[in-house]
Amino acid sequence: MTRIVAPTSSLRLRLAGAMALAVALAAGGGAVSASAAPATSTVETPADGGHSMGWSMPAGPQVAAPSVRSRDAAAASGGSSLPVQGMDVSSYNGDVDWAAAKNAGKQFAFVKASEGTTITNENFTQQWTGSATLGYHGAYAVGSPGISSGTSQADYFVKQVEAGARVTSWSALGAVLPPVLDLENGATTECWNLTQAQMVAWIQSYAVEILAKTGQNVSIYSNPSWWSDCTGNSGGFGISPLYIARYTTAATPNPLPSSWSAWSFWQYEKPTGNASPTSYDFDAFNGNISQLASMTTTSAASRLAGTNRFATSADLSASTFSPFAAGQGTVYIASGLSYPDALAGGALAGHLDSPVLLVTSTAVPPATQAELTRLDPARIVILGGTTVITPAVQTALQQYTQAQSAPFVTRLAGSNRFVTSADIATGFTTTGGVVYLATGLAYPDALSGAAVAAESGAHSGPLMLVAPNGISTAVAAQLTRLKPSKIILLGGTSAVSTTVASQAAKYAPTVTRFAGTTRYNTSALISSSTFPSSTPPTTVYIAVGTNFPDALSGAPVAGLADSPVLLVTSTGIPTLVAQELHRLKPQSIVVLGGTSAISTEVEAQLDGLAR
């Protein structure tokens, strides 16, 4: 099962709180608090303003009904013919007759646990315990995006489930279905008075925190009209299971919200009278019972992917970096269509705890815009010259800095890629460390090296580019300044020549080469030379070896997690890479990029190689 990836526990202390992706709302957008859940809670009763799943959902174009659907809306039964039937309940249902539900053919249930950060289900314990008798169960939260942050509401939900189930950790719940986030309008507001970008950021922060706390992807409950109105048809959540709300006599709930090509759960009928222990909401699962069972399994292999390379880089950033405080934070901007500047920039970004986001030569893509808005950096640094990223893009980026001013968008650029890499290296001020040299004419060998260069501690160092015939004057000047104790050449002699190796020896007492017979073997060698078996990383990042954008954006993220990046093909895992994964035995494996880059079959194989 694919999921949004969260940083692992190996992140250094200076990233403490990076998972707390509180939404920084624009003026007038509604107050959002990033504070922890309150110590006291309101116990939900049907009269106190708490809500059940689907309480305000528009009926959708297939049903002639009011635009806002109440709990007494006319029932429809289009999903009743599907083989796996289920239900969802809240405090409105009281003590549910679970034996009757099971006799009626229900095989799964979702139980409301919380709403916002103040409301709990007074009947949760009975409903949770009883729902297990159906075979499969999960919990849901009614989101309140305009009231408090996604992170705090996710934390509150997890605490309420654990408390109500009488366990001390999520893993102690056993095999449970993915947590559900119920997204509907507020009682008196459309879209909680959030802009579409703010809503997307809020959902993203909730999803990331749920993954961090549960190891499961959050399932999103919505329908096309709400998704269009409130997220602008965001396409960035397709890896979360869809819980579609549609009340229709049709055999399918299509059309679906824009993020999804398939649905997992369908709420197809709501009670026509007041809710009671036997008048619960009717749901169906899109598959057989074995497929439902597989949704309770937490996969060790996960995928972090957007709809394109720009969205993937934004998702990588969102999975790791919190919004910046006033006067703080730098975001590095690289071309998503050209690799050299991002290779060197990824090492510096990781070294300085900063993300790399991608743009085209002439525009800032929507996903990058949304992530810059969420991060709200004090500074933006463009990697590369004006032929790679035009002055128009530099001007457009000004609005995403805290001061919204030209002086806070700068550029690191030389007369060519080699000089630019040397300019980027000026961001490293410590001498006597490690320097990495890679060819500026091809990217594969340097992909894995950039992640290692971005790490903390002894492995951190600048990555500079060289030509086949030698080290440029600009790179040589930086080597003289840095006085490295070791220079590491990334790739074989066809990539980094013996001439370069001889010249490098003039600047460091030790020159080492990481080179395999293929780009894949080189990535395995870099990993094995960096990460001893005695202290292996908990997470390994995987990128396709035949394209560069996903791995380049992943380099600072992997570096911050002190994790390697290994390369695979779109359809298979090279032998030495598989052997390296077997040696490392990581707790989790993160696939960078979509299924067109790395297939689901490879993801399944990777899952089998994790610890």
C-alpha cells in the first residue's frame, strides 16, 4: 500500500518538530493554532453540535436533493450489490447492535473518534470493541480545518483512538483499516473560510502527521463538488485511499474527485430517519475481502509522488519541512528540466536544512507555488544562470518571501555549470572535511553522492562538477579554500578521468573513488562505503536511475535523515542494489516518484527487502 512518507526518527535534533506542518494562513484566512490538543474535551452527544460522517455532504449530480444533505436525506442504494458491505457510526448511533449488523452482512465498520481538537465520541469504546466482531474496523475524525492546525487535529485523533481502545500505542490496536479524515463544510462556512491553497496545505499537514503517528496513509472522505470548491481540484492526494460520498442508485460512485482514478470505500446510503443503533450509514468496499484485509497491513515500502516532477519535489519538501518562523528559512530553487545546478545545490540545501523546489525556465508551477506559500521563507536562492531560470521567474519568486521584496531572492550562478558548482560550494564554510567531485556531463553517478554529501557529520561536504579533461579554475579555488582531508570521486574513469584524480591529489591527502560497473552498482557502493552494518540507517530512499528530478529533490531530504539514495530501474532492482538493501535491512523504504518512474511491482519487491 503506497503512502505519503514522513521523516524517520533518525532526523537530527535541529529538525525536531519538522512534522508539525501547521498551516501559516494568510491574513483574513482564519486563525489556525499549532498548539497541542487541549487537556479537556467535550464528550459528543447528538445534541452538542458534533457531526457524523456525511452530515453536510452535497448529494452530487446523480441525486435530486438539496445542495446540503442532512442526516434525513432520502436513501439511495447503488452500492448495495457490491460484495463487501460495511457501515460507519458515531455517537448518534449509541450502543450499536453489532450482532444484528453482522447478521445483515456487514464486514467492516468505521467509528468516529474525534472532531477538531475538542470533541470525542461518548460511545467510542463500545462501538470500537463491537465493530471488531465484523472482521475489520477503523476510526475516523471529522476535520475542522478553519479551527486549528491539521497536525494538532491528527494528534488529537490518534490520542482519542488509543484512549478509547484502551491501548498505549497505535501498533497495539492490531490490524486496523486506514484512519479516515472526513472533509466537509463547516456548520456556517463554505470550505471553513480557507483558500484552496490553504485547504490543500491543511490536508497535507494532517496526512503527514497521521503517517508519522500510525504508519498508515490517511483515507480521505470527500466528493467531487467539495473537492473542486475547496481544493481547486488538487491532484496531489491520489496515494491516499478515497472514501467517496455519493448517494445514488447507480452501480458506481463516478465521477470521482480529481486526485483519484479509483475509490476504496463508498458511503452510498444514509438513514432516512433519526439515527439509532440500527440506522447506521451504509458503505461498500471496492474489492474482495482479501483486498480489504490487505488495507490493514502497513507496508515497509512507501511512495512519495506527485502528479509530476514539480509536485513530487513539493511533496518531498512538505514531508520534511515545517513553515519557517519570521526572519528564518531559505528555499533553493532549481530547474526541473536540467540537472547540473541541482546536483551541487542539493548537497548545500541538505547541509543548511533547506528544501530544493523545482521550476521551469519560465514559470513557477502551481505545486511549487503552493509549497512556497506554506513554507513562507525569508530567502529564496536560485541555482543557476538566467538561461536556465529566467529573470521573469526570479521576479515571480519575490512574492513568496516574507518581505516580498527583490533583495531576498538571490542567485548562485557562474558562467557555466562548473563555475556554478564552485559558487554553490561557497556555502560550506568548514575546512578540512570531505569534498565530492562528479562529472558535469552526466547525472547518474552523482545522484546517490548528492544525498551523502547532504548528510550530517563527517560525510557532509560540497559537491562540485568537473569536466573530463580536468578541474576548472573556479573549482580549484574552492578546493584550495576548503583544504579537504579527503576528496571522493563519484563514478568511474569514463565519468571522472584519471587526469582529474591526479589533479585532485594536489588538494587533499586522500583521494577515493566510488565507482561501480553501472550507475546502479555505483549507488550501492556509495551506500556500502558510507553506512556501516553496525549503525545502518532506518530508512533508504529509492530513485529511478534513468531520470534525475526525483532523486535531486530527494537528496537534501535523504541527507537530513542520514539515509542513502539507491537507484533502480523502472521495472527491476539490480542485484547489487538488492544485496545492499539486504545488508542494511532498513525499517522503511521510500520510493521517490510515481509509478511511471518506478513500477508498483518494484515497490512490492522493495517491501520484501525491508526489515
